[in-house]
Amino acid sequence: MKCISVYTKNFAVFSDIYEEIMKTPFAENEEKEIEGIVVSESGEVPDSYLDRMRTKPDVVVMKVKEQNVTILQHGDVFEIILPEEENVIH
């Protein structure tokens, strides 16, 4: 799973830029600024990371079902967890 970190603790700000983040292409470990907020491609995370984070009491877990995206909020960061893109050969 790919992780994109958004460095803000303000949910309203995160919500305002979420769609723009999702449309923005990121290279591996690339950092960009979107509307004054630092956003970075944080590489791959294992399935166990998501399971571990879900058990922590200070982590908020949100799911965007239509996109199969999980969002974690903890401290001053939101983490957008994107599923692996499947490569299907026809």
C-alpha cells in the first residue's frame, strides 16, 4: 500500500485539499506544497502497519469506500493509505 502524508492537524484544511491531493501525481518520496500544506509521498507501508495503527487509541481511522482509501489521523498528520494498483494483462 502506498502512503501519502499530509502535515496538518486541521481536518477542515485536510478536507479542503483532499481532492487536489488525490489528483496530484507524486514521485517516490516527493514532497509538495498544496495551499500552504506540506504533502509527501511516504513510500510503501505493509498491511501490518494499518492493523497496528487501528489499535492505537490516539489514531482516527476513516474509510473512503468508493475509492478503497483509508485515512489515518494522528498527531499533526493525516496519512492517506492507497491500495496497491493491480496490473492486469489482457
